[in-house]
Amino acid sequence: MARKLWSIFIILIATTVAEEVKHTVHNINWSAGANAREKARDIRVGDTLIFRYKAGEHDLIEVDKDSYDKCIVPPSAKIFTTGKDALFVHTPGPKYFICGFPQHCKDRDMKLQIEVRDQSDPKLQIDDPNHRKLESTPGPTQPELIVFVVGDDKGWNENVDFEAWAKGKEFYMGDFLAFNYTVGKHNVLGVDEAAFNECTIPKDQNEALSSGKDQVRLLSMGKLGFISGIGKDCENGMKLLINVKCPHTRPKPPALQGGRKLVPSI
């Protein structure tokens, strides 16, 4: 049951975020000529990049500048292969991506260099139909998405009252939960309400999120549970139960003054 529930309602994106923030989701057509086509984007800290391609024909690798220039796959590089790879941008500066398939980077220009800007930087004037803003704008819009940092500045750790943290918050389908913790000390498991109540650890521990900067997108409505499966973490209070609502019932936000909502620095 935990496996089915986990696969239905989350998408993992390794990340860290400051606090509740609106997103811009950039859909990247990851194919030949990507750099010339996709580099002219206004990408900010807190945005999400979704690289779309046919799984099995390409992959996605984030690399450093030298590997980017030489089209080299570093031995320790993490390779994404889903065909719909979502990466949450959490630091400013240049980012480099290549396709690791033979000759795709060098001969097909399947490489991308982007410059991530701070939220407070002036807005770039870019006419880009491949990305969609999830913010309040005139006329019909998509509901805004919110990132909730679990435990706020205390993070996903022991001695935090997660029931109190969740009290008063309204979670909607499409929102994100960010779990920040020390790698190896805790992890994150999605469970149903019964497993949450009993601190039942799923048999397949491979489903645990363990990057220390895990972001979970809520993709179904109803009660969703999260626990840490390491040691006695759950019994010691590292558990969170939330009720996810229909996104269309979210109250409309007031009109933004001056454009983008700023993300506080950390």
C-alpha cells in the first residue's frame, strides 16, 4: 500500500528552499540544439526546470564548466533518465547540463548553460512560450504553487512538533513539501494514515528519500503521511500527517505589487 501511495502522490526533486514561495516552471525541450533554443530564459532561485525527452533516447547530467566545454561525463555524475526530469533551482549562478549519450553533446549540441538569477534581480524581458508562470496574472491562470519547508528553520529533525507546525496551514494538490535534514541521520517515507499511526516502516526501504534536501510534490488529495524510517525516529515524533485539498478551492491571492514575489535569502 505504501509503494502505491508513494508512487501516486509525489515527485522527488532534490532541493533546498528558504520558505513558502511561488514558482516558475520551465519546460525544457531536451533534444538536439537545446542550448541555442533554450538558454534565453529568466530563471530565478526557487524555479523548477523540467527536462522533457523520450526516455531511452537521451539522458540528463548536471556537470561543471570544464566537463560542459569538453562534453565529458564525470565518473561521479548523477544521471537522470526519466524523460521528465524535474530539477529545483536553489542557488544562483551558472548551471551546466549535457546529454551523456555518445556524441549527443558534441555533435548534436545537447548541452545547456543557464544563468540562475536571484529573485530580487530586475526582470528580464524574454518572450518564451515554453515556460509558464504559476503566479497571479490578469485573466484565467493556473493556481499558484507553494513550497512548505517542513519544520521551518528547524527542519526535518527530532524534537520538532510537526503536528503543531502543520496546524493552520492549508495544503493543496500541486504544492511542495521540502524536507531538510542531515544526510544519513534521517530519511523521508510516504505512508498511508494507518502506517503513520503505527509507525510502520515499508518493507522496501529503497523508496526512502535520503538526499537531505528532498522536495515532494503533492499529487493527490486526502490525508498523506510522512515518517522517518531510521531507528526510532518515527516513534520519537518524526512524522507528519497532512490533508491535501483540491487546488481549485484555494482562495485567490491579492494582486502582486511590482511583479514577482521575493524569496528571502538564507
